[in-house]
Amino acid sequence: MSDAAAIGLGAFREMMVAQGVTQLLVKELAANDNSKNQPYLGGSFDILNILPIGEIREETTAAGRESLKAPLPFSWLRADGSLTAAPSAQIILYPQYPEIRFSGFLKGTQGGPNELMTARQAGRLLFFGITSDRRIVGWVTAPDSPLANEVRALGTLKRTGVFQHVPIGTVDTSRDRLLRRLREIHGLGWLPSQRLYAGGVVGPCTGTNCGGYTLESHLDIVPNGRAEPDFEGWEIKAHTVNDFVRYSSGPLTLMTPEPTGGYYRSNGPEAFVRKYGYPDRAGRPDRLNFGGIHRLGETHAVTGLTMQFIGYDPVRNCITDPKGGFTLADAAGNEAATWHFAGLLAHWNKKHAKAAYVPFTARKDPDQQYSYGARVRLGEDTDFLRFLQAMSLQRVYYDPGIKVEGASTVRPRVKRRSQFRIRSRDIPTLYASMTEKDVMEV
């Protein structure tokens, strides 16, 4: 028996923990799950909440089969505890089925598990160890190995799609740390409007979205444009309320992605506003706006644009065209602004896999200040199809605030704000699990 084949569960856990693994997933492979046929990783997008993936790209094969692909930061664990990189490892998404496959995991790899991953042998166990710094450490073992027998003896385990979660001895305590921090912030009462800058510098905040910035500053979060969660894997969503009794009322911004297609993309936001916008309706001179709530299937009375799906079937809740998305179309059918699935899918699952919704109230006297409520909502286990379904039901809507100031001058000022929003009471529809917590009881 080789060294790898003789490793038991205890030693295996120690090796994974030594590599920084905090979550250990396992999937039993079928006979055709090999390097030629690409192992099957599931029939939904929920595993993307866990796997760290790179930028998703569209691809069409020579046979005309369309898919989405994304690289994985993947390495194989060796029996001596060292790692060997798998530089070509990637996932292939066929959202029209849906289906996720694993490929490229042996290409360019030195000392990988070629014998096991090229075999047609049912019952092999494939392990994905997810590290705290967003890497994947892989391992595969034979059906009759000591490790396989010990894992099967664990009985029924928590599942995410086709994967089971193997206890590894490390516990994710980020939820408890977040709730403790929110309890401290709640206890501070009214807080001056501020935001945190790089280098730990705190400065005043005077905009309309300072409620979120102020909360982030007290959580030591520096605002940035990266599609990464805010606090130890949790996305922080502060939302304004009139009082903390009806804390689930009012609108809430989910994300602010720029269009990836259409007239907006090809000609820029200024040209877009000049073509589809309108003079400021509050009478502010020399200003053009593009705003208003745009819901799926409804033509906006002022802009004349209609939000439409491209390549999504709301009845079956599935993507029918991986190169599709949703678009604002004009009366002639021209795409004014389009958001493609490839650009949104990874962003949604990465940013919203775990999200904390924190209510706040605001006041301007004596100064601009915010107070944060004790009852927060924690959403877990989402996937992109939940977002699309919510759009199809008009629960998620496009509510932009794009403007051109000094429109007649040589150097007009353009402000971009393409935001997708939802009513606070509809937030639970986006998650498989939504719990309410009183931070004073933590």
C-alpha cells in the first residue's frame, strides 16, 4: 500500500489544517468522473457560494456548445504534506441545464494523482479543502482506502449540492464575531457620519449613502470596488428605516454593477444619458438625469425603456443562453444597457453567500448622525438563480441615479449609479436560510 493509500482520517485532517483549510468538502466519484469526462460538481449554482473562482468568461466549443468557464486556485496535496499546483484547473458551467463540471486538474501538474483521476472507477472520494485565503487544496482516494472507509463511517453529514462537509476540527466563528461587533456599535448610540480611508484614516462623510459607510468604518472596512465580502466572508448591508419596530420596511440596494453591453457600454454613460435621459425634473439648471424604477416587463413612462431578459426562462427558472443577461431596451428593440450573466454570476455568489442586513435611522440635527438597530437579519445560502427569479417576479428592480451636470459646458460632470434594489421585506426570498438575531442577546 502506498503512503497516500495508507493515510487515515486523523492524519488527513492534520495535513489539510496545516495548509490553512477551514472547510473540507467530499464528493463520491462515479466511474465516468475522470480527466477525460470532467467530474460532475452539481446541478445548481449553490457550490459557487463556497468555491473560490476566478473571472467567469463565455466560451463556445467547436461543436457549438456554449458554456461559462472560470479558473480555480487549485493545488493537489501530496502524501508528504506538500502541494503541487494545478495551473489549468477550472470549472465549466452549463447554466442552461444547469450543470457544473471540473476540468484541467491534471494538465501542467507535476506529481498529481494521475492514476486515480484517469481511472474509470466508481466510489473514489474527491476532497476539496477550502482555505481561509481562498485557495482549494485537492485530494482523491481509492474506494477501499482507510480514509474512504472512515469518512463513510461518519454517517450523514451536512450537504451543499453534491458535496458533503467533513468535520475538520476548525469552526467558523465569524458569525459570532460579527454579531459581537454589531452589539458594540449598537451600544454606541448616535454616531457621527464618517467613512474609513486606506491607512486607517477616518474622515467625514456628507453623501446620501453615509449610513453604510459609517457602519463600515466602525467595522474597520475600507470601501473598495472589489467583488469581495466585507467582514470575514460576510457582506454588510446597512439600510435605512423610519424606526426599529418596522425594521424590515423600505428599499435596500443589493448591488451596483455597471452595464457590460448595449449603448451605455459602447458609447459611455454621458452619451447614454443624453440619448435616454431627461432634464432635471426639480428644475436644477443644466443637468440631465436618468433615473426611476425599472421593473421587468414594464416600460418606464419617462425613459421609455423596458427591462427584458435575454436567455432566461422564468417558468423553469433556468438560464437558456449562457451569453445572455438582462437589458434595458428602447421601443425599437435596441439594447440601451445590458448586464451579462457572466459578469454578474460570480459577483452575486461571492458577495451575497453570507450577508448581514443591519437597519439604521438617521438624523441631521445637531449633525448628520446614524444609530444602528439591535435586530439584524443574516442571510445564508443563495445562488444567482434566486436573484433572477426575484427579478422575474419584479421584487428586484433597477433604480439608477445617473446624472450629467453642466451638460452644456465643455467639461460636463458625470455621476454613475446603476443600482439594483429590493424591498426589505422581500430579502428572505434571496436566501435558503434567513435568521433574525438580537445582538443584545449574543
